[in-house]
Amino acid sequence: MIIYNTTFHIDTDILDDTLSYLAKNYIPEAIAGGLLHQPYVRRILQTNEDSGESYAVQFHVKNIDALNDWLEKEGRRLQQDLLDRFGNKLTGFTTLLEEIDWEKW
């Protein structure tokens, strides 16, 4: 299982609008095709930024091939929608995490 994590830094003046957009548009559209599952939004508590807040948006995906399929069909469009709507007041980076069964050790 892969966790597709995108960390966003959101300027304070667009924070409410951005979080609402993520909850009402971005996340529902991201999971609509069935390739991404179990969405989570988590606020990052420790940042060095003076203005704004950071949030991690995470989805579970079966494997890298499924993620690449989603990126081609939906992901790039959704990312562009975020850029078009919020411009440089929203920045982000993506991390891929592999879920490990820690109890087997």
C-alpha cells in the first residue's frame, strides 16, 4: 500500500477558502475514480513559516501503477485547478510513503 501525501503551505488570507475547496472539491474529485482511498487532512503543527499554515493531504493507493494512472487521468488537472484558483498563495510538494507492517518485526 502506498500513501500519496501532498503537503501544502497556505497563506493566511486564503486559508479558509483553501480548506473549504480541498474538502468540497479537491478530495471528492480525487477519490471519485476509485483509485485513491481513505483521504486524510492533517494540520502540520511545527513550521518555520511566519505567515500561513501547512496541511498534509493524504490518500491510500494500491500501488505505483495505480497512482501513475490517477495522475494521468485526474491528478494533474486537479493540481492545475489549485494553481489556477490560488496562485502563489498556495505551495506544495508531494511525498510517496510505503505502508510497513511494523508488528512483523
